[in-house]
Amino acid sequence: MSGIYEIAIIGRATWQLHSLNNEGTVGNVTEPRSVRIIDPNTKKAVTTDGVSGEMLKHMHTEIMWILADKNNLCDACRVLNPEKFNFAIKTKKVTTKTAEDALKQALETCDICDTQGFLLERPTASRKSTIEFGWALGIPEIYRDIHTHARHALGERGRSRDQEGEEIEGITTQMVYHRPTRSGVYAVISVFQPWRIGLNEARQSKYTYDADDKDRERRYKLALKAYQIMFARPEGAMTTTRLPHVENFSGVVVYSTKPMPVPVISPLKNDYINEIKTIAKSIGNSIEFVEFSSIADFATKIGQLANNKPYKMEF
């Protein structure tokens, strides 16, 4: 059983009729999230659809919270308070004078604070997340549409008309809303650094692991389980009425078994898998890759990595 230093998930997800991320609402119109990119295949600037890394990371964090034993979370993370361990210090549920001690207590206490990262006000410190997401970018062409949604109320007469112009008795139109839906294939990138689980990087003299091996392994498996679920069940904005039709997820999982950062080549490029394979083979036996062709295949392949342990660096 080898230790896993770093993992990259690089692939293309197909989502139909979703509205997972939006710019905001102006009046009665909700604007979809748009980004401007250079298409690597045509070298032309294009406007495409996007789902932010913040949204994807929120999905992953929430799934981890659902799956976690709440006894292994701090008071803030038990209720998904975004302040995380900073909340415990502000409310004086824990006392600490140094950044080193604050991170030590957090890493000893909470699965989510350790893996997802947090900020502290006093003492000033930060725990960099072990899990990173880039934007999910629509691979041109993305289909976008605006749909009209009207809310109605019963009771008043003569306030609404049918398509022929006749009054409809007993139905009142309250408000007309314009809501976006998008369909397409999205380029997704994420990096997970198991070697940093439990590592206190605030220590100036020497880095140390403040979570024991059992806690590190549990958090590693919990993060992988959350990855398995999030691509089978993406959550985001407006899923009460625009729950995505999830069709496919294909790509490659790249991982290293020694201290070696893994290559992350954008799946916006048509030949990204071949490029990743070439880089991995040229580096040597420290980087491995496995391709996946569907959501089920991805869940199986990423789940197999749970048989390993997080790499432990010697300092």
C-alpha cells in the first residue's frame, strides 16, 4: 500500500438544463455566469458559460459534512458555519495565543477545517485548503436559453388571460420571472494534496503533523468519497427547479506516490489526455494515471485510491 502525495481530477462533465451558477438577479431577470476565455483549439477569444471554483468547492465541502461523523468536527463545522475554527476562538470556546497553537487545535479537532482550510482573525493565521478547484468552463458551443416562469395565485377574477385573450376566472398572475438554463460539456479541474492533511505549516521552526495517522487516513478517505458523490449529484444555485440532468463525466485521474506535483492540463484542449500521459511517462514511475469514461467509472477509479494512505513527509 503506497502513500498518495497528490491527486488531480481532470475531465469533461456533461450537464443538461442546469443553472448551477449565476451572476445575480436584476429586477425579474437572472443572469447566467459568463466568462471570457481563449479557446485553446481555435486560439480565438470566446464568451462561454462558467461554474466558479467557489461553487464546486462548496459542493465538495457540503458532501464531506453530510458524510462526516459530527464528533470529528469543530462546533462551527457541525452546523456548516463558514468561519470554521475562527468561530470557536471568537466565542472563546477555545483559547490560544499563537497561530501555531490555533492550527494545532484545529487540526487535532476537525476533519473539515483540516482538509478545506480556514482563516483566523486573532491570532492572524491561515490554513490553506488541501483541496483546490478551478472554474468549470463550458467547452464551446454551450447552449443557453432564458425561460419565462410566472407565479400565480388563486382567488381574483379577470386578472389573467389565456392564449386567445379570454379572461381566466379565479387565477391571478403575480410576477413573471426570467430564469436561465444551460446545457453543455464543462471542463473541470481539481487538485487534492493528501500529503498536507494534518500538517501544521504555521510552525516556524519545523513543520509537524498535528493529526495522527488514523485521523489523516479517515480525512483522506472522506475527501475521496465526497469526490465520488459530487459528480454524480452536483448541487448549486436554483436546483429546486433546475436540478441538472447529469449525463456523463470522462477524463483522467493523475496521482503521484512520491513528492512530485502532478500535471494539470486543461480539458478545454481536445488532446489533454495524451499530453498528460506524455508528461507522466517522461517524469517516471512517481506519477500514475487512470482514465475514466463515465460517472460510474470515475466513482470506481477514485474509490480505488481509498485503498492507499496519504503520503507522510519527513522533515
